[in-house]
Amino acid sequence: MNGVGIIKGLIETARNLAGSYHDKERLTTVRYPEETLPPVENARTIPFLVYDGGDAAAGLRCTACTICEKECPPQCIYIVKDMAKKPDYLGKMQLHPKVFDIDISVCMSCGICVEVCPFDAIKMDQVFELSTDDRFGGLLWGIKQLAKPNDYFQKLHRTEASEIDARREEDKSKSQAAAAAKAAGPAPAAKPPPSANKGAAA
Amino acid sequence: MTTLQSQSAAEEAAGGHQLLEVSMGPQHPSTHGVFRMDVALDGETVVRLKPVFGYLHRNHEKIGEKCSYLGSMPYTDRLDYICSLTNNWGYALTVEKLAGLAAPERAEYIRVILAELTRLINHSCLAGFLLQDMGAAGTPLMYAFREREKILDLFESLTGARMMCDYMRFGGCRCDLPPGWIEQARRVVARYPRFLDEFEALLTGNEIVRARTEGVGVLSAQLAVNAGITGPMLRASGVNYDIRKVDRYGVYGRMDFRVPMGERGDTFDRYMIRILEMRESLKILEQALRDLPGGPILDPKAKLRNLRPKAGEAYGRIEGPKGELGFYVISDGGPNPYRYRIRPPSLINLTILEDMCLGGTIADAVVILGSVDIVLGEVDR
């Protein structure tokens, strides 16, 4: 009880104060509204819908399968299917969403919709300045606000987006080859005679 | 805030004096969130203390019974929002038991690394808040938050979120470590002892800290065991019980670490035990980062959607930073649990608050509450 401990502690605070001027380890903050740190690649805030090409209405990857709507834990996604089918990137006829709303005030940024989506159509955005004075329309985002081009996705999550693009490119060339083979006539491999089938099984 | 009320029974206990009843909270800065203490005072001495909680009740368990198994995972982040990754682990462990899944070795190592980083965050925050409650306004807490920030950066680059990580999955983890993550983690771990040394130089020897904590809020080993106290609070009372050593879940069986224990069970021991545990966590982290094997991070049998475990029940528990965190899940074979129950360490450690505070002063009650280490998200659920 002689105050030595307090003086030692004060030396420590003095060292931290002086250190904060030259040591990056001791000063980790930035002045937020003026400066912002660049988001890391994996960062996630709210979902967005990816579209290919230049037209959001035509190139939307979403097929309104409603898996994300069912899996979303806080139930913030609302989808209405458009029954008119449109061809997707493989030429298959698919449904499209007429309405795709996300209540961003309910969304808790868990990213489960992204994990369950089999079409790589919904991905996580990195915007975070979402406050608005319109608490109804301003927080219920429709296709118009949610649809973002693939280039934007490439910019945010470069590694993941490149993988997806490569896979889609491969699928596309495969399906084109299959379509070309089909157009050329009945392929021998597609309809093997019963005897050849038996041989393969043996 | 203060009301004069006649409390006949307590007054008699206090020898016929009129008692002053103080309602501390639910928005009092010393009560760690929306927690209320009904304290009856005789002069400055606490003669009765009633903890009141439920202000942050969010129906977590009922939501868990309505959601799919996967859907509950992000909600577990929000139980104890300082340590979301250990909550994830506890829940994943339980459902893995229920569904017969096993995480691959790499995933187990990643889980150990993340859990120990979470323990560092929790204990440094706790030490900061405890000192804040004692009146060391700002400085220790800001130093602790500065170090926490570096670990949160690690979490963000791996899981995408700083606090609500939602990272673990049944049978493994959601995604693999990004390139450069291990090096960054090693740097953080290597720098951490310097922070602990400074923090201890700042506080452990400080005469005011010692006067406020030594002999204050003594919890006997017997009472701690009888009340079901777990975690650092139990070990501060001198009971050697750490689920990492008892159950050896994950790969803790391969790690070489000691379990620090206190002697007197007072607030100073509870503070010190956290500092010593952080040093042990750093040892575990060094070993885990060194031995991290390659390979897959998800059990090939694991299903993301439509998980329907066979009818049965499972209780999984881990050594969370605050104590034994248990999840109890009953399945009836459907897509969502039939019953989903949590054993929250914060709530159960809080039950003996009155026993520790009686006979002390009102100022001590604040310090004792700080040393219990509660997060109201977990207490109220």
C-alpha cells in the first residue's frame, strides 16, 4: 500500500499514449465518416441478386425456386413466381420471380440464403450505410434495388465469383456440345443397343 | 430510482432499522445490459439482493423449435454475443451427436483455434468491464477492446462477420481458411502476451484494485459446487473442473495446457483466473496453429438442408468462456427439433449473486456482479 503499483500503471498508460503516435499496433481505429477501411473479401451485410449481361430483367439468375424463402431463419424474403418461363444460360426453360422482396430491417445477415441457393443467384453485399427516414418502402427492397450485375459480384468476392464463372462456363459449353450432338442426329452413345449396355454392366 | 419501502421481514433481520431499497438497473451503467438488482440497504450494507431479469427475453428456445436445425445456428450467435463461435460449436456438437456426424480433423482444429480466440476476446473484455465497474473509466476497457479488434479482424476475414459469425456447421465448418489467415493469426497470438504483460502491469499490482477486490465477494468451493457454478468462477474457488479436460471434446485431448485455479474464491481470484486462462489459451493456440492438418473441412455425410436426425435426444456441452454451455435437443424425426433447450452458464452463475453480496457494501455489489461475467443475451435468451 505504498502507491508503487499506481505509479507503474501510470508509466504503462504513458507508454501507450506515446506509442499510439508511431505504433500501428497501438492505434487501430480510423476516423469513420471521413475514412473507411476497405471491406475484406468475405465480409457480408445483406443479400443481393446477381444478373448476367446488361439487363437486370432479362439476365436475373434467380429461378424463383423459393428455397431461400423457406430456409431464411427470420423469414425476411418474399417471392412471387412469374409463370411465364424464360430460357436460362443453358437454354433450359425456367421460372422467374415476379416479386422478390427482402425486408432489410429483418434480415440478420446470416448468409444462409447464399449457402442454400443452387443457382448462385443470391449473394452477400457489403454495403452498410443503409439507414433511411422512410421506414416502410425504404427498408423493403424489391428486385430493382436488389439486382446487381455479375461484374459487381466479381468486384466484391473475386475468388468465389471466378470459381462460379468458370463452372458456369464449363456447364454452358457442355450443354452446347450436347445440344450440337443432339442436332447432328441420334448419337450412338445416347441410345446404346441392349447388348452393348449389358456388356458395360458386366 | 430510489424508493423508501417498509420491508418488515428484512427490517427485522436488520435489527428494526428502516431499510433503503434501491433498484439498480435495468439501464444502470454498472449492470451489464438490461439487468436489474433490487437491493435493500441498511446504511451502506446489502441485506437483501434480488436479481431481476427477462428484459431481453427473445423466445430463443421456442424459435429454435420452429426453425430447421440449420436455421437455429445464426440465432445461437445472439445468445452470448461476445462469444458467438463457442455458441456455434456447442450447438453443432449437440446436433452432430444427435445425427451421428463427425467433423474432420482439420475442422476440429479450426474449431479449437476459434474457440480459444473467442476465450481471449471474452476474458479481455471481462477484465476491462470489471475495471470499468470499479471506476477505472475507459483506459483498461479501451486497451482490451483494442486487442479484441485484432481478433475480430481475423473473424471477419474468415467468417464474414465480426460478431455474428455463424460459421460452424453440422459435421464441420462453413468455409476453409482464406490464404494468409494462419500467418495473421500467428502474428496476433505472438503479440498478445505483450498486451497481457502491460495489462497486468497496469492493474494487477495497483493498490486500489487490490483493495477493492481482495476478500470481496468470497464464494466457497462448497457453495459453488452445490449451486452448479461452472467455468472460471468455479475454478477461482479452487475446484478443478474444466470440461476441456473432463470431456476432451474436439482435439483438446492432444493439447498441452494447465487449468489455473484460485485459492480464496474472492473477486481478485476471479480476475486473476481470467488472466491466467488467457495465457493458457495462447499456449493452446500456438499448438493448434502449428499442428493444423490439411484435408476436408466438412463430413461428406453432412447435409446442409433437410437434416432429419432419427428420433432421440442429445446433450452436448463445451467449456464456454463463461462456463459450461450445454444444448439439449430432442428430435422426433422431423425437420425441426421437438425440444430445444440451452444451459446458459451466465444465468446459472448469476444465481448465487445474493450469497456473495450479502454483508458487503453497495459498491462491492457492483464489483462482484462485474466479476461474475454475464451477458444478458444469454441470461434472458
